[in-house]
Amino acid sequence: MSLSYGKDYTGLKFGHLTVTSFFPTEETKGSWKCKCDCGNEVVVYTNDLSSRRIESCGCRLKDYPYTYRTVKMSENTYIYSDIVYKKEKSTV
């Protein structure tokens, strides 16, 4: 795919995600459809891929001390919007 702006990430692997195609949105941020090693498909913002903030569909969350927020784009499509640090409960 030839894009008129930015880099084409199609075919590149980021952590457990392999970029399959560009995903156009109404927002100004570029988004990419990715397939996780576990088989799930997700849509991720370009800056989250390039900064490696998101490296899986969410199946690997137990391996990391933070959680992902998702925004529902359509019935079967979700997009990651942010990462939130998961605070540990203090035991007193």
C-alpha cells in the first residue's frame, strides 16, 4: 500500500502484533489493523506502535503492570486510545 503521508507499517511486527493494513479513521491520528500472535485482530494508533506502547491485543496484560483503555469503533472493532498505569492496592 502506498500512503501519501508517513511510513507504511504493513507487514512489520511490533511485539506480538503484525500490521496487516492501514485503518482509516475520522481522527487525525493514523491507525493500523494488526493481528496478534494469539489470532485476535485490533486497531492501534501509529504512535502507539512506533513507541511500542502497545505490543499485543490485550492477551498479554497479565505480563505488564498497566492496562489499556479501548474505544469501540464499530460492532467488532476496538481501538486502543491510551495506557493507564495500574496502581497496586496497598496492604496495611
